Amino acid sequence: MLEVLFIDHDLQAHLFLKMILPEDCGIVSATEGRTGIELARTRSHDLILLDLDLPDIAAMDVLSAIVAIPGAAPIVALAASPDPHVIVRAVKAGAYDCLVKPIDGNKLRGALDAAVLFRLRRSTFRRSPAASSAILSEIVGESEALHGVCRLIEIYARSNAAVLVSGESGTGKELVVRAIHRLSPRSGWPFVAVNCAAIPETLIESELFGSEKGAYTDAVARPGLFELASGGTLFLDESGELSPRAQVKLLRILESRELSRVGGTRSVPIDVRVVAATNRDLKEAIGARSFRQDLYYRVHTLPLDLPPLRERRDDVPLLVEHFLKIFQFNGRMSYPAIELLCDYTWPGNIRELRNVVERAVLLSEQGVIERRHIWFG
């Protein structure tokens, strides 16, 4: 039998939890934070549910105290509203996931299943500080803005909550998402990336969720990307381009952690962490009714905003050096050329800088890249 420790001062919430949890789940109740900490220290649990509004002690202090207990169960925080600041704070303190009250039975059961699997992975997962440093070193730069991004990558990698990476085109969103995956306990399982804008609207559902034979003309039974990413991370790039139908189905999957293939009736349980990315303002898309607000709150659990290159120009020389190594250039770039690159606004961000450096390498003479070899546009 699975055992859930529930820390909440509301007695009615404890009664409600008993009604919605599966029969094979036992509940250990604590109405005070201090009692919850003591139970977490003296008993073994499969999942800990922690309300973020406790009367006797700050919930974040309770969270930090339990996380510090060796072998403690994953903690799912319960927030009163989908405020991203509260959710990020809980994850930074060590929460595995965060749900918004009132508790939904399907979401809770999905969180329980995922937490048990996550605990098994965590028990065998080991990542040395040197390995973590090597992974983050692939994100080139020394600016304060980039240091902030790297700190969030390390924090988010410890959680299972959905991440939304926002940033202009060319800022390196996929590199950041891959770093989150590689630093997480899911690193030994698949990383599957899909550009939602590159798949025709008529095929997006079958690509993501799979199909059964006969679902449409020439359809064959095959798994979708969710199933192919089982145990690992599914990266939904350009997620703001998902069709309304796909958004509805994605929302249901994120909440229930199970899917039905196109044309199928059987539910397939899934264990996948979803990380989405977009260069659109999804709040504007919600106002334009092209993106669902409820889906936004599900994928926006942990926000990560990437700064454009024009806001981290101090990183341009380091990026230039990095690209020169990639292109195996044995010469050097002159100071006037580097100065020109640092003064540019970079509308295409890092991707544009790479293209400009590659072009300059091809045009350079005698191993020195001068200003005349720098072409923009």
C-alpha cells in the first residue's frame, strides 16, 4: 500500500483527500507543520502533500526541513492560486511538483504515480559536481543574466514540474532545455524534441499522441512522441503554435498523465516531463483566444525567460571565441571586428552571431578577421 503524508490545517481537506485517493493509498494526517516534519523524519512515505498556508510555521520552512531529511519522499506543494512566483519559490525550496487547490482527483493520482517513479529514479541517480559543471559550461557566457538562467536550470532539473522557456528566436532555448534534462534524474531516459510549428495541423495530434489503425486514411498503429519519450523529457518547441484541438488534448494529458491515441479507446499511462518553449507572448495569445488560459497555467508552472543577446553583450566575445573553435579557425579576430560585433543589436540573437562568425571565417585572409569581413543581414 502506498502511504501519503498530508500536512494541512484544514480538517475538511483531510476528509476530502480520503475520498479522492485510490483505495490502495493510506493517509497519514498532520494539521501542523512541526508535526509534519516529525512524521517525515520518523516514518517512511511515498508522497508528501504540503499545504503552503500553515498557521504554526511558514510552509517554506517546513518544505526545507523535510527536504533536508535523508531519503524523504517527494513533496507536492499545494498552492491557493496559480501564482508562478509562489510555485517557483516552492520548487526552489525543494518541491517536486506543485498543484493548485482545490485538489483535483485525477491530477493528484497522476502526481502520486509520477512521484513514486521519480523516487525510484532518484535513488539510483548520481551526478557529480564536475559533470554538472561540464553540462552548464556548454551554455557560453559570464553575464549576470546568464548566471541567473544557469541557477534556475539547476533548480528546475530537480523537479518534475512543467517548464516554459520563453525567449526570442535564436536565444538558445533548446540548449537550455537539454541541460535541464541532462541534469535531471530523467537523463538516462529519452529526450524527444518536436517543433510544433513545423508539423501540419492535420498531423499534430497523431504525431504527439499516436494513432490506431484506421483512425484516418492510411493510418497505422504507432506510438506518438509522448510514448516515445516515456520516462524522459518531451520538448515542445514553438508550443504557442499548437492547434486548439491539440491544446485540449495536451491539457488533459498533463492533468491525468495518460493519453488515448487518435482513433483509439484505450488509455495509455505516461511518465513524461513536458518542457515547452515559445517566442510568442502567450498572455497576448490568451487575450486573442488562440491559446488556452488553463493550459498556460499548466505549462507555465516553472517559467524561465532567456535574455536576448543585446541584453548580454558582454558575452559576445566569449561566444565568438566559442564559435571560432567550432569552425576550427586557427587565426584570430581583430579588436575592431569584435568591437563592431559588440555594438550590433543582434535581432537574430545567438543564431545570427554564429552565422556572422562563420561567414567571417570563410572571408578572412591570412588568419585575421577584420571589420571588412563582418557582414550583417
